[in-house]
Amino acid sequence: MLLFDWGTYNGLTTLVKAATLGMKLTEIPPRDFTRRSRGAEYFQQYRDIASKAFTTVTAHAPYYNTVSTIKDVYERSKKALIAAAKSAREAGAEIFNLHLGWRAWMDHRDIEQAAETVKAIISEVPDIIVTLEVTYTRRMLGTFEEVRAIMESVGSDRVQVSVQLENAWMLLTGAAEHGGFEEANTRATEEFWTAVLHEALKLSTHFFSLRFSQVVGFALGRRILKKRVPLGKGYPDLEPLARALARFMVSEVREKHEELRMHLIYTGPPETKYKDTIMLYAKVMSEVVPHLR
């Protein structure tokens, strides 16, 4: 039995490279759903190749907001997300990962409208699971509490969380507010990550869905934004995360929740993503070895 599926995002032209490197998961990148050249034939070809090489196919939704104060904008975004989910399913994806986007009202209406978007997706695409990605700033939708509220409003076990781990770190340490990445990094202990993973487990049904890349912060006006960087060039440190992941995956997920399928997706910059994905997998699995009996 696999402990977890691992891999990174790939367009059609890089599927063979990822499979040759031993990756068992591939994710359709969001840009594939916004290009006019990506018609039904493209997604059918993606399915034909991926089905022969990968255990898990996921898709990242295009970056359209799930809420808006302007009705026409909201309806167009919802329509585009539904179309993307249909294309993802055509490509063989089991999971459609949704970046919820910027808040519009900063009150309960954000939750309500986002839930309506998710309801529409799972209604129109009845055989796909929608994962809601954890955000890194409270100006966007996607705190653990908001994900839980949306899941409860939708009322379907086909909606769950996907934890972008560095996002959770920025959110919970306040790094996205004060920009103190060095200080926030000191708080990213093994115990910190174990608590994050427990929160993820509470909101997980079919999959235990995790993502990771290291980041640095930069200021844009009064906002602190993140920039993805190659593994080893940013924050948070990998070592305590790898130790927490190894222990948690074996003792909590594999031994107590056998129904869950785990995966870890590397989401760093494209220039180094294949090397970094393998490094991430190797680091986590080296920490797993002592826990296997």
C-alpha cells in the first residue's frame, strides 16, 4: 500500500517527464483552463496518458473569485469554474482544487456566496471532489473556520479542505499581516505542524490533501504577498515539517483512517519543480522510515 501519492503540476507536454521520474500524482495547472487552445481533445489526450502512469490526477481551478458584489461578474466566474471542472473531469481528474479568492463583503455574505458557487460545481459535475484551499491572509476566503462553514453550508462529503501548508503557516503565525517571516519561521516547529495537520484531518473525507512550496514575502502597498521560491531558498523550514508529516501520516492517517487517500503536491516555481518535488518526497520519506514497523 502507498503511504501517499506525490507529484507536481504538469501540462500535457510534461506528463511523460513526470512519470519517468517516478511521480504518482499529476495536477492539471490552472492556466490549462483559461487558454482557448485547450479544447476537449487536449483534455482527452491528458486523460489517455495520465491514466497509464499516475495513481492520482488532480486539477487546480483557474484563479477566478468565488464571490463578487457585482452579480454579472459573479455569474461569469461561476460559469467559468463549472466549465473548468467539467474539463478537469474529462481529463481524468478526481479532485478539483478551488482557490476561493478575495473577500468581497468581509462578512457572512462571502461564506454564503462561495457556498453557492461550490454547490453549483458539484451539482453540474457530480463525480468530482472539490477541495477548498487554505488561504494565507484573512483578506481572502479560506481560513480553516471559513472552509468548515462552507462545507457545512454545502452539506456534501464531496467538499473538503486542501491545505497549502505554507499558507497555513503564514495565516496562523500572522506573517501575512506583519511580514516578519524570520520570526514566524521560529514558530514553525514540529508541534506547530502537527496541530495544522490535525485541523486538516478534521475537514478531510476522501483525501488527505496537502500542498507545499517555500516562499518569501514582499510588500505591495499595505499588503504582504507571497512569492514562491525554489526549495531551500525560502520559508518555512522543511525539516520540522517533514518530521511532523512523517509521524502524522503513519500514526494518524495510515493506522487510524485507512479510508483516506493521502497526497502531497509540490507547488513551487516551474524552473526547479521536478528537482524540488523529488527532494521534498525524499526528505519526507527519509523521516518516515523510523516509523514503519
